Amino acid sequence: MQTPVSRKTAWLRVVLLAVAAFIFNTTEFVPVGLLSDIAASFSMKTPEVGIMLTIYAWVVALMSLPLMLATRNVERRLLLSVIFLLFILSHILSLLAWNFWVLVISRIGIALAHAIFWSITASLAIRVAPAGKKTQALSMLATGTALAMVLGVPIGRVIGQYLGWRITFGMIGASALVLMLMLIKLLPELPSEHTGSLSSVPMLFRRPALVSMYLLVTLVVTAHYTAYSYIEPFMQVIASQGENFTTFLLLIFGTAGIVGSIIFSVLGNKFPSALLLSAIGLITLCMGLLLFAAIHPVAVSVLCVMWGMGMMTIGLAMQVRVLSLAPDATDVAMSLFSGIYNIGIGAGALLGNQVSLHFKMADVGNVGAILGLLALFWCVFIFRRYPQLRSNG
């Protein structure tokens, strides 16, 4: 039995896990703002470097479930320390990377740490939270994730702009080291529990409504990342905008995500199906108009606000539905959700890469919009076919 702790200590533990979520998500997305710089330092084309986004996302996608199952009996504080060590050592390798493939290897190390981290964090936050505060603990974790998009990516980009991209990775590694020492000191021993097992996976895939939701996740996320992964080179090459303006766009995109999460918490239960459909329609429209808006700073800024709000709303709406369709195996269902989301990130980044290399980088928004339309039609179809998807469960 754990010794009772003060509410202050319990909350501090949750806050530290939220900060960890912030750091892990920042490092996944920070290369989006640094692609041109990394390409320049290795004398490569930007789309060629973009492949590292795909490799990272697919390692997370493929390894989330196997690693979660392989480590399911390991004491949680020890497991967290091992994850952080791998994370920190991989960042040191990123900092020193003497060629592009060494950088890719370091990113694979980070992705493996990321895969286990996300499989265990939600249940850890609930366990260390003060009594009766599970929901708040989870929303704090979600806030850490959202803030990574808002602050992490633009801050990482600014550091990269002025001190070089290697320093960005070095500082993420240093922050993780400080956080690891604090977590080791503050967390109690946490034996593993309620992890679910491999047998839950086929059971979940026998639920057609859940499977159709997972397919929607894949379509929407692929569409979004086809355009979003290449927003930095797109703004500089196609729209001829300066570096600072691109940083500003990434910042407002992320900030709009917070507005999106507020909209979801206010309207999510009142208009569950209309909100998801209109958000998918909105991001599709934004990607379709990207090329036309790009040369007008005000137009592209408004577009990024709408796009950011839409994407956050979609993410939350899909997550709520997945959890309501699998109340008996939430860990495994969320691990699959995270894996499938990352398949979408990787597929989008790869598609954006192929479009940039073989067609024109100017087309990434249009290709994203075509996929967005497909997602919209699929969403309408599954709402008609499975009425339970029209509500948030």
C-alpha cells in the first residue's frame, strides 16, 4: 500500500508528468520548423530531410503496442527512468550527428522512448492524481500535449533560427535530464496494473464502429500532415515569406488549437456530430485555399487560425469516441489510437515529401484537401451507418 501524500505532492507529480508530455511532444514536432536548416547543414533538399518525420512517426506507430505489452510487468518508476535515459542519450546523439543518417538513428531512439511513454502516461497520471481528480489529471496531460504545439514548436524554431538546430535538440535533452531527476525523487514505487493484454486487440477489431473510427483517424491525420509537415519550406519557397513570419504562423496555429479545445469542451456534447463534420470540412477548405492565401500574410494567418482550431477539435472528438467505444480496454484502445495517429503522421509526411519531389511543393495543400474530402465523405457515411458515433458516448 502506498503511503498517503499531501494533495500538493500529488498535484506536483501530475504537473511533472504533464511537463514530460510537453517535452515528448515538442521533440516529435520540432523538426517541422527546422527542416530547411537541417537540410542546409547536410547539403540536402528539404523534402529529402522530411523523410525523418515519417520514420519517427512509423517507429512510434509500429512499436507502441509491442513495447507496451513487453514492458507491462515492469515497475513504472523504473520503466520511466529507462525511457528518459534512452530519450536523453538519443538527444545527445542528435546534437552530435555528423551526418543525416546518424540523426535518423538518434530520432529512432527518441521514437522508441516516445512509444512506451505514451502507452503508460495516461494511466500513471490517473494513479498519482489526488483522490477524485482523475479527469483533471488527464486534462492537465492533454494541456501539456497541446502546449507543445503552441509553444514547443515555435520556441524550438526560434532557438534553431538563432543558435542552430543542434542546440534545439541539446536543450530538449537537458530539460529531460532535469525532469527525470525530479520524477525519480517525487514518484513512489508504482507496480504495473490494468495494462490489458494482447487478447484485447482482436476483440477491439471486431467492433465495426471502432474500426471505422480508426480509419477516419488515419484519413484525417494523413490529409493534415501532407500539408502541415511542409508548411515551413512552403511559406519560404512558394510564398517567399521571411523566417520570422513562418515562426509566427506556427505560433498562431498552435494557439488556435487551445481555442479549438475550448470550443470542444463547450459545444462537444451539444452538437457532437455537427462539430466533427464541420471541423473536417473546415480543415479541408483551409488546405484547399493554402496556395491562394499564401502570398497574402493576413489571409494565410486567418487560414492557419481556422486550421489549428479545426485540427484540435477533430483530435479531441475522435479520442472521446474511441474511449466510449472501448470502455473495457482503454489502455489498449488508446495505444492503438496513438499508433494509428502516428501512421497518419508518417503517411502524410511521406505523401508531402513525394508531392514536393515529383510534382511541385505548391501542391501539398491541394493533395491534403483531396484526402480531407475523402475523410469528410467517410465521416458522413459512418455517422449514418453507426448511429452511436453521432454522440460522444
